[in-house]
Amino acid sequence: MNPIYLDNNATTRVDPSVVEVMLPFFTEQFGNPSSMHSFGNKVGLALKKARQQVQALIGAEHDSEIIFTSCGTESDSTAILSALKVQPERKEIITTAVEHPAILTLCQTLEKDGYTVHYLKVDGKGRLDLDEYAKLLTDKVAIVSVMWANNETGTLFPVEKMAEMANAAGVMFHTDAVQIVGKLPMDLKSSKIDMLSISGHKLHAPKGIGVLYLRRGARFRPLLRGGHQERGRRAGTENSASIVALGAACEQALEHMAYENTEVRALRDRLEKGILAQVPNAFVTGDPDNRLPNTCNIAFEYIEGEGILLLLNKQGIAASSGSACTSGSLEPSHVMRAMGIPYTAAHGTVRFSLSRYNTEEEIDRVIAAVPPIIAQLRKLSPYWGENGPVTDPAQAFAPVYA
Amino acid sequence: MWEYSEKVQEHFFNPRNAGALGDANATGEVGSISCGDALRLMLKVDPETERILDASFQTFGCGSAIASSSALTEMIKGMTLDEALKVSNQDIADYLDGLPPEKMHCSVMGREALEAAIANYRGEVWADDHEEGALICKCFAIDAVMIEDTVRANNLSTVQDVINYTKAGGGCAACHEGIEEILTKVLAERGESFKVTPPPSPVAASGKMSTLERVKRIQQVIEDVRPALQRDRGDIELVDIDGKTIYVSMKGACSGCQMEALTLQGVQQKMMEALGEFVKLVPVRATTPAPGLCNPK
């Protein structure tokens, strides 16, 4: 049985044609683009093309606004640390409670160094309160960093509006856009976003390549200093093969943008409806009306996600979970907790994230596979009776330490 | 993905004794729903012989929690209550051919459910004294609460102290930042500030140390590490010193332990720091057979 990959928010396969494009840069076009000889020259031209392909996908005004980095995390750290460096008098950061660890862990570390971090709360559907945000925008804030799309639920934040509000208050704005780039169209030149992070491997380019978009004129200090690469804004010899691959992947993403928002979205909806129609005590987390077209996060109450993943994996189906066990931490996903999802449901969340490579036949196989797995695990659960949850689950099973 | 043994996978995919036990006369419920693991253990005990005639479980938890529950019920069926109480969490993990360090708490939960069920049968109140914190040391599966409590109880102030007392940080050393953070916090409560360990007692660079002083230092290092090993039912003894080679004997649970090589490495490192010279620690096989593996908590 062919495996079914529904974990594209974690990482994606590199399209074979993209691999094809990058291969010569290991063997024939291996030169250093900084070199004077012809080995380097062609590589330099290839990088220029890739930069323009990225520029086209995100609607940047200039190709020089694209800085190639090693990953989304590097882009995030570069953006935030740069903003702090250029504005030493500003000691506050605004972000959200549901960011990716690439932002959250950095912010927690900065708190230890004396910075004040405001974590915007979300409601039950994972939405922000823009009034709360507006009140925090003062001249003490060095940077706002808000993800464009949530990796777990796919919920979209109104970052364009938030960037305008920040801009009006004289505050720099960064967005971690690794989940959205390539899935929804964007036009950065008509926005007030100062910095934006991209991760190659989320859009069918290889791992180990990322981008920091830096609006022309936005004050900046590099994270890595050294050679003059990336116009002195990110030193280190260019990862030319991966940059070329990222360019090609961006071009393909642009070509498939409509497909992503019609066909992939329809498959996602089919999957979600198919599962919910058969499985009781299950619900979609996040904001179903305002989310990425490929993402569906379902909470299966009274069971734990790792078990679901192991049983799915046995049938060749790959997904991921927000349970504590799958992350190696003690708490379930911080995103689920921030939305106030009860523990009995948060541990049982499963994220299905699709790509343009999924087929209807695959989705139907998953729809058939999930209900028996949920039933099987619920049979083992102390919260589940014959045909449904036990009456008053919290009372019926109250273990000694809680 | 976790590295689950074949046995863990097998017990997860085909759990034994799952579901409610109609005529159970002993029930233990433990776990924490916030952590995502909770277990109800049900026993049918023969009142005459106190023998466990049947056992079943219901578990909300991950693959290894379900496998540990399943293993536990298989292990204790047919035992008397007193025999069952001798089953340790390490026994459960061993039955499953081991658990990843992050998952050892699943076997602990099984052991606690057993205690709770037996207390329930005997009309006693079972109180849990186990509080779990974030896992800090992945080599030895030691969590933040354990480290913090030990630092407090023993007035520890350096990472080396923590390694000596808990073993946390004594393996790959990647968690030293986490240990330093705990030390900083607890030391602040005592009104002190955390300082990186000053290098151990300065040894004259010329290396001129009397033989007597050298032997004393070697003995001191051995004495310093013994408490930590004894806590895990192990021990170490100095056997002989032959130039750069120091012979030791690993005792009790340390002997034949999976972690023996790692422990020796750590002691050798301390020895070299104390002496300021290269020495080699060589274990001399104990004559008594190894009773089992080290219990990495």
C-alpha cells in the first residue's frame, strides 16, 4: 500500500523537477559566486534568477529585498535581534501566545536578558483581539512579530492590518510567514510589513534554505558578519544549489496557487467532513472560516494523539499531533492551551496538512481509516463507556494527582 | 518518532487485559490529565490468598503508557499482593525491553497504579509523593523537579554538584544550560548568585605531588561519587593504583549496568581534574553476579 503523506506543515517533499534543477550546482556549477572566473559567474547569474523567483512569489518591490538564510528560524532570529540592536532604547516586544518555538523560545530568552515581551492572547477559535494589540503599540516597542498563519491550526492572523497599525505607531513589524508562503497569494510591496520569514522546505524546496524579506530602507543589523554575501547582510558562502532549488520551488508554487486554493482546499474539506460525519465527540480547532487551504486540525476527545498517530502510521498514513507525548514535553500544544481547549481534547488533536501531491483516492482511504482507530483507542480510555463518553467524565475518572 | 522496542509496539497494537473488569475488588487511579497520561488499574483479588486472579486497565495516554499498562497486568496476574508490590517501574520497562528516557514516567505510572490499587483493596489511603517536572537530562531521564529538590535539600551550588548528586548532566552535557538555570533560581532564593564552578583545587603545574597526597586525592574522588551511585543501589571501591592506571570495583546495581561505561568515564574525568594528570580507570569485575540494571529513575 502506498504511504499517504498528510504532514506537509512539518515539511514537504522536494519536487523531482526541483531536484533536477539543483543537481548541476553540486557537480558542474560548483563555483563560488564571488569568484572572478567563469566557474563562479554562472552561479551568480543563477542566484540572481532565484532571487527574482522568490520576489515574484511574495510580491516584493525589489529583488535586493530578498536575503537568503539557512532556515526560517535564522530569519526569525535575525529579524528580531536586528530590531533590538538598531533601537537599543526600546525594550519591549509584541508577539502572540501561539507563535512557533522559533519565535517563542527566542522571546523567552530575551525576557531573561531584561526585555519585556507582550504575548497577545487568542480566543477559543485562535483569533487575536486587535484592541489589546493597539493599546500595546507604544514607542517602547522595538518590534512586533506575529505569525501570518498558525502551523497547527492554519488559522490566519490579519498581519497586513497589524503591520499598518504598527507602522502608524512607528513600530517595526515582522511576520513569520513560513506556513503561508506558496499557499496564499501576497503582495508585500503594497503592505507595511518590514520583515518576513520564509522556510524553503515548507514549499517543496530542500531543508536548510530560508529567506528573510527586508523592506528597502528598514533599518537592519546582520546576525552573521563576515564576507560581503547578500550585500553584507548575511555573511557566509551562498548555499547555491538550495537557493536555485528554492527559486524553482517558488515559481512552481506561483503556478499552482489557484490549484492550492481550489483542489487542495476541496480535498481538505472532503477529509474533514468525511471524518466528522463518522466520529462523534470530535471537532475542528482554530478558525475554520479563516485558515490555510491545506490544513485541518481535529480534536478527538478522550484519547491521546500519539496512539492515533502510531495506528495511522501502521496503515501508512502520516499526520502529526499536539499531544504532550509527541513533543516530549509535559504539556499539550501551547496553541491548543491558548485557545482554552480542555486537556481531554487537546491531547487528542491531530493535524492533517495536505499538499498538491495528495489525491482524492488517498483522502478517501484516510476517511475510512480514522473512525475505527478512534473507536479502538476509546475502548481503552477510562473516559469512554459503551457508546459514548461516560457521564460527567471529570467526576467519573479523577486520578490521584492532577 | 520514538524508538519503541518491538515489545512496546506489540503491547500497544495488541493490548492485553484492556477494558473494565466487572468484578474488580481493587481499583487504582493515577496520572495527570494535564500531562496526558492517566491510568485506571482494576484487580480481582482472592480474599483468602490475596492472590491477583485477574487484572485489567483503562488508559488515557500515549503508546508507551498503553503498553506499560498492558505489560503490568500481564506481569502481576497470579501474584500475591505482596509479590506484586515488589514489581518496580524498572521491571515494567525491562519486561517491555526498555522504554525511551522521555517515556520512563509511563512505567512509573504503572507502578503507582499498582500501589494505589493495593492500598484501595486494603482500605488504606494512597498518597502520591511524585511530582513530575520537565525532563532536563535525557541521558539519565532526570526531571527539573528532581534536580531542584536535590539542589535545595543538599545546598548544591555547581553543575558538578548536581551531576554528583543526581547524575543529571553527567552524560552528553547538553543540558548544562538547563541545570545552570535551576541553580540560578534556587541560589537566588538563598540570596546567593550562581557562579560557574571554579576549577578544582589548583594542582601545581609542575606536577610535584607527594605519593601520599596523590593517593588521598584519588580516595577523595571515589568517596565523593559514592553517594550518587549508592542512591541507585550501586557502589564503587578503590582496588589498586598502578602508576597511571587506577583499578576500581563496581558494586551492586552498577556492576554490569548499561550505564557503567558512562559512569566510569565521569569518574575518570573527575580523577584527572583532581590530579591534574592523565589517568585511566579500569574496572575489576566483581565476583558477585549483577542483580540487575541501574535504575535511571
